[in-house]
Amino acid sequence: MNDLCDKPIVGLNIPAAVGMTLAEVCTPALIVDLDAFESNVATLRSRLQSAGVRLRAHSKTHKSVDIARYQIEQGGACGICCQKVAEAEVMVAGGIGDVLVSNQVTDPGKIDRLARLALKARLLVCVDDPANVEALAAAAGRHGATLECLVEIDCGARRCGVEPGAAAVAIADKIAASGGLEFAGLQAYQGAAQHIRSFDERRTALDSAIRQTRDTIDQLAGAGLSCDIVAGAGTGSYYFEAGSGIYNEMQCGSYIFMDADYQRVLDQNGAGISEFSNSLFVWTSIMSKTRELEAVCDAGLKVLSADSGLPVVYGRDDIEYTSISDEHGVLADPHNRLRLNDKLKLIPGHCDPTCNLHDWYVGIRNDRVECLWPVSARGMAF
Amino acid sequence: MNDLCDKPIVGLNIPAAVGMTLAEVCTPALIVDLDAFESNVATLRSRLQSAGVRLRAHSKTHKSVDIARYQIEQGGACGICCQKVAEAEVMVAGGIGDVLVSNQVTDPGKIDRLARLALKARLLVCVDDPANVEALAAAAGRHGATLECLVEIDCGARRCGVEPGAAAVAIADKIAASGGLEFAGLQAYQGAAQHIRSFDERRTALDSAIRQTRDTIDQLAGAGLSCDIVAGAGTGSYYFEAGSGIYNEMQCGSYIFMDADYQRVLDQNGAGISEFSNSLFVWTSIMSKTRELEAVCDAGLKVLSADSGLPVVYGRDDIEYTSISDEHGVLADPHNRLRLNDKLKLIPGHCDPTCNLHDWYVGIRNDRVECLWPVSARGMAF
């Protein structure tokens, strides 16, 4: 405490410096257990290699150029997915050469940016509307760019995507006939199935998605259109798509970090998904302890997204995070063990929107800060 | 669409440029109706002046130096509140001269930063622990600074704060006896009462808080300690504290913006709080429309905090936001009126954590962008 001036200054939005001990990292910070993270990356690489399918890792989870590069260089990824043009701009600027915007881009200004970006990297985009095909083709033509297009089908999530079958073939036809565009295949992501708890119910949802995707592939073939890419899957379902015989690009994102909600998704043995372990935590301090059986920590809604439930205290079955407000969490402390300035690791309820709240990942190995990675595309929602 | 190059470039994290029409603002962006915002600021100023109490506006809502300055220069605020040392650092750097950290600061590194900041501005902080008094005094002494301290009492919210009465007096005594510290009064914020729907139930909660605060003031007086500041209140309760005869500083934050949850809080006539109107919206576009009775917009969890419920579509009783995911919202469109690229204003469920997701406020008047304000302390959680 008396030699603070001899240490790297942290504060404002910078929680740590390389070389600090974990105990010295400012709270509330987003920390990554690098051993667990690297193990998760290696596990999925090996599983997908065995299944003979590609990984196009989803960067919406992490929004980090450093992590995207690691997924490509070490994790077997052929490229990445983004959800927003602005995310893609950041990733291409960071040296990523193969980017799928796994989402519709329909705004004229964004379409223009997408076409310009396609001059710098391989760019793919999802389409579910015929008028959108025309707008994309016009922009590609204007800039002399090529945009590869996946037709997105709604295979059960009821979000974006046209109906499987004839509607999808009509859009694919239109893409194939448009200068500046190339028909590259199908986007068939069953997002609503990722967090279904029961393995059997998840299988039922995926069986249906796979059947609809197969039917659409067949109808496309009947129209003389072949799919280089059949894409979809997430951390909760890739097991099914990878074994389907028709999907060839997996878009898993959360597998690198996991979160409290994904831990409630069960495998075929009724246990939690066990091949990936928690590598992402919010590091928090006790900042008020005035009641015997409760304590208050400094991590609330501005550093933890509560949409999928409250965070879980890592490695401490005796402590429960019971309520959240903007800057505080109340913890049940039934054995009155917590003291002021004690520090805890919280497993976020939902990793993606939690990462988007932070400016930095603090990479930890052997209780030391090994690296700081900027959340390069944080806030890039446009 | 063909003359995009003649327009200011937006993209990455910049949604707009001054002079654009609202229709041209990139989505999903955080927009402020400047007329409604200014009217809200003027309304609270006038109400608190009539009640003879001060406003210390809470900057946790907006995290914006521009808005804080406006609240002081135009809104009658004597200063501002922050929740984090990093927020206070940003506000002092932005020229704010009177800042209460309405929260506990117990980490040694943060205490050091707080004491250094007190050399540049009037700094007040809340305390609920005797050992924390010693640590604050040591830091103030080390830097030759003065920290004014409010003893925080738990008057019903069960978050931070000591029990009212003797425990509070003991801490106040210790502050008064510590070099570098000044005892400035009480923090008595009933945070749990702000969103109670029923006026009568809210009054019951506040009656109890006011009674406990008055008792503590009396016990402090018995110990020879007087309270320059008796602070608390929020947008949902200031009516009670301002009329209590004992509170003299109101800490309202949300009144400048309002949100969907505050609209569900009722006044004494059983109507919604009517003195403030919605000035804060997330501007969103329809980016997929493949089903007759639904549409998908581009504003999800990364631009809207869902902790207090889903957003409400402003001015459109015919459209309902029915489900949220990371980058999407699904809208019920029972009359099939929405079309691709239509734009809507969404009232966030909860304003504070929503603002913290954005980098810019886009200020709108008469359908034109009048200003861009950075969310200066966004992500400043340390």
C-alpha cells in the first residue's frame, strides 16, 4: 500500500498490468484462465477434426482480435463469424482474412461498408430477402467487390431466415444470377436449441433442423445449385451438426469461455457439458460487510449481464450470489466467512453480453497476469 | 445511397454526425430527445427549489461529462454523485468540482486514487466500516488531502450501510476524530423502494427510512455531531425525502431519461410518474421480415439491458418487442405493418445499464442530430 507509486498505474478503464499477481488485479475485472481457455480451444479443434468439419469460430462471443487470431492460428479455425459490419471492420483491420457476417445486412450505409470491406478480405454475408440481394449486388458492383452469400433458413429458431425449401431456392437463384455476388451455401443455425437443458429435447430440435437443411440442399441441387458451405451450430449443439453428414462449418463461440447458463445444459449422460471448462470470470471484491450472513461485492449489472440468470461463485459452494443491481451484488454468506476486500471469481450467467461490457481481458496463468487483450470490437454494434 | 461518400462517415462505434436527419442515424444507436431531456431537467430543478432541498444529480445513470455539466449549469445541481472512483476521475477531469462517491471505497489502490483526486476537487465518500475509516484517513494524510465522509446507513435496502443508530454514531465519531477526514453527514438511500409500483407501499418504505434516518440524526446530535448533508432519494422516491424536513440532498439520476420500468411506478393517483417524460431511446432498424406477423430488429442485449424487462416500442401500440437475444429483437407485428429497414424508437427497460453499453448519445431536436455526447465514463467500473 505504501509503494503504490512503484507499480504500474491502473485505474480508469485499465484493470491490470502484465506481471501483477491476480490478487493485485483491480476489481471488477474480466479475467481469463489461460490454461482453461487454451484447453477449450484444443478440445474443439480435435473434436471437429475427428468429425471432418471446419470451425468458423464466432467472434460475437469475445469481440477480440487477439482471440480470433489464436482461434485461427492454434484452434483450427478457417475463419471467423461476426454479427455486425463494425465487428467485421475491426477484425479485418486486425488481420483476419476470412469473415462471415452471420447476419442480415440490409441498411444501405452498412451494405456500402460491407462491399468496401470485401476489397480487403474474403467477406461472406447471410441473406433472407430478395430485395436485399439486389442492394448487395449493387454495392458490390459499385466497388468492384465480390460478396459471397449464404441463404439463411429458419430451421426452428424463429428469428432471421426464410422458410426452408422453395423460398430459399428462389433467393439462392437470385444470388447466383447477380453480378458481384456468389452463392456460397446455407446458414442454418438453430439458435433456440443451444440452451435446451435436456439432451433428448436438444436432439429432437436438431433432428428437425438437420432434416429441413437437408431438404433445402436437395432442392437447391435440383435447381443446379451446390452448397460449398453448410453452416450453423453452437457450443450446445455442434455435436449434432458435426455428425449430420451435411453441415461442414461449425460456428461455436462460447466454447472458449463457457458460462453459468451453458453449465446447465446437459449431455447424453444427464451431466453438464463436460468437454469445456470455465475459463472466464469476473474478479470481484467484497466492498461492504455489515451483516453477519450477507456481504456485498463490487460487480453488478454494468460488468455482468443478468439476462440468463445470476452469476455463480466459482469454487465456493458456501457462497451464493443472490441479487444484482447496477454496481453491486449481494452474496449470501451463511457461515459468515467473507471479509472486507476478500476477492472472488464469478462465473457470468451469459458470456457474450458480459464480455461486451468490458474493455480488457486480463489473461491469468499461475496466478500472474500474463497478457491484456483489448475487447477490440466492444460496442461495435453498427 | 449513391452519394454516401459526400456524407460524414459513420461506422465502427460512431453512429451519427451533427446535422444528419434522425432517419440517417446508424442503428442501433442511443438517442436523446433534447426537448424532453431539457424539460425533465427543468422540472426537477423547479420541484426541488420549491421544496428547499439541493440536487446532487447521480451520474451513474448517464456517465457523461456533458450531461453532468448541464445538470450543474442548467439543472440546479450543487454537484454530482458517482458510484466508482474511475467515474469520479473522469468527471473531475471533465471539470466537475464537487463529487460524492455514493458508495464504499475499500480497496487500498482505489483509496489511494480517491485521496489523490481530492487534491483536485471537493471529494466526498460513503463509509460503513470502522477499518475503512482508518484506511481513508491514512491515504488522506499521505497525500495531504481532505476527504469528506458520509456514514451510510441501511434504511431498508439491505445492501451497503451500517445499521441506523449506535453503529452509525460510532463510525461518525471515528471519522470526526481522524485527521484528513471530515464528518459531513448521512447517506440514507432506500434503493429498494425506487421501483415499488404502489404509491402507498412506496410511502410505507420511505416512512420507515425517514424515521430511521431521523433517529440517527438525533443520536448523532446527542453525541455532538451535526449533519451538513442528509442525502438519498431517487427518481421513484424523491417526493418523500424532499418533503421529510430532514433530507437536504437528493440523488436522482433516471429523471433525465426515464425508462420502461420507471413508467410502471405509480403516483398517488394510480397513474405513472407523469412529471418526467421519455427522452432516451434505442433507435433500431428492421433487418429481417420473413414472417407475416413478426419482424426482427437489430437491437438486442448488447445495446439494451434486459434486467428490468424488455424494451417498449415508443408510440406504437401495434408493435410489441417480445424476445431478446444478443444482437436481435423479435417484434410481434400483428397487422403486418413493418417493412425491411423501417426504424423504431425503443424505450429501454432500464436506463442506467443500457447507457453503459453505448459510446455515444446522439442528441436529436426537430428530427436532426444536434450534438454527440461521449458516454465519457462508460466501462469505468474500477
